[in-house]
Amino acid sequence: MSREPVSPAAPSPSPEVLRELAQGGELRVAVNLGNPVLAQKDPATGEPRGVSVDLARELARRLGVRPRLVLFDAAGKVFEAVQANAWDVAFLARDPKRATEIRFTAPYVIIEGTYLVRDGSPFRAVEDLDRAGVRIAVGRGAAYDLYLSRTLANAQLVRSDTSAGAIELFVDAGLEAAAGVKNQLAAFARAHQGLRVIDGRFTAIEQAIGTPRRNLEGGRYLQSFIEEMKRNGFVAAALARSGQHDAAVAPPYRSAEAPRQHEQ
């Protein structure tokens, strides 16, 4: 497959980019509050904040338009909303299923997917969970749900509408584990006795910017934009401001590793 050219720095937006991403002078940005690494509600004001919110506002500033945050409580719902034309740009993980509808940039943040279990659980490694009789709670349509749906051979996935709901389902229904973002699971374990996070990860979740697949020029602009934001320290600073010190800024894009739209 031919790779799309990518500029080393975000250029001034062309009329075509503005038509694709911000028709009507407004940038509609899907923000997933279900992933606290990306976005959270400010405890004092209740307003959304976090790396994806900061990036959304900076992107709108560069486009010269107003940002409008479209809030979701689960990544699966963000993906479902693309067919309803509910947003122009979204912050969510790259995945082959999502790439059928969404054009993704290279990742800007990489986080780990792992399991939450009880202290008395016999499971010590992520590989231990894939066995018959093991029930794993997941958030429906989350990146880790999509990944585990493809890779687990024996364990059963039990779905909740949101990632937070999956943790509650694990606790309330007495399931063997909950799958999710390591940072979120670790925070829950710290706040609740008798739980621990499995060492290691079953996947690295690549958080990226997406736009509907029809937006070719918009996708190219977003790729240039996110590389500049990684390179100039914007992403790292935004993570630090929101207290996400364990999240890793993704490495720079390499021309030999162009975003694989047919796979991602």
C-alpha cells in the first residue's frame, strides 16, 4: 500500500483542510472521559481537562476556529458516533476495526492494557488469564476489548457499557478479572483493599487522533500537527499538568513506519 506523505511540521491549514475538519468555523472534538489518562473532569469546576482537551484547543487555535468538545463516557461510543457525523476529530486508540471508519495519525501517547484481580487470585502473569472458566470484565468497544476479542482463545469476556462500569462489574459479579488501562486499574486498586494489578501488559494501547476516513487532507494535517506536539514538548507538558506521569509520550513518527491505515 502506498504511504501518504507527511510534512515535518504542521503547515498553515489549507481551505481543503478547513472544509474537512472545521466546516462552519467550528471544530467538533470527541473527548473520551472514560479514559482518565486522556481526559478527566476538573474536581473544582467539573470542566473537562487533560492531554486530549489541551490538544483539541491547540488544534482549534491553529485552525482559527472555535473548539466544541463532544463528551463521551466510553471509546466504543465515540466510534459508534462517527457514522452519525457527530464529530470532526476524535482522540482514541488505533485499532483495525476502528480504521474501517476512521483515519488515524501515528500515536501520541502509549499506555498499557492489563488486568485487575483480587489479592488471593492465582494469576500472576497476563498469560495466566487465558484459560477456560475465567471471566474478564471489559468496557464494550474499548481498545482492549477489541484486542482481547481477537486474541483470547479460552477466557470469556463479559462486557459493560463503560470502562469504569467494567471494574464495578468485576467486583459486584465476582468475576476473575477486569481488563483495562493500567493507570485506571492501579488507581482503583490503591483506593480499594484486596485488589492488585497484574504485572506486565497484554497490549500497548496507542492513543492517536482520528478523523472520518473521507478526510484525506485533514488526516495529513493532523499527522503533521501531532508530530509537532510530541516534538515540542506539548504532549509531555499536558500529561504532567493532568497528573498522568505514568503515561509515555509515543516516539517520533518515522517515514518507514507510516500510519498503516489498512491495519490501524
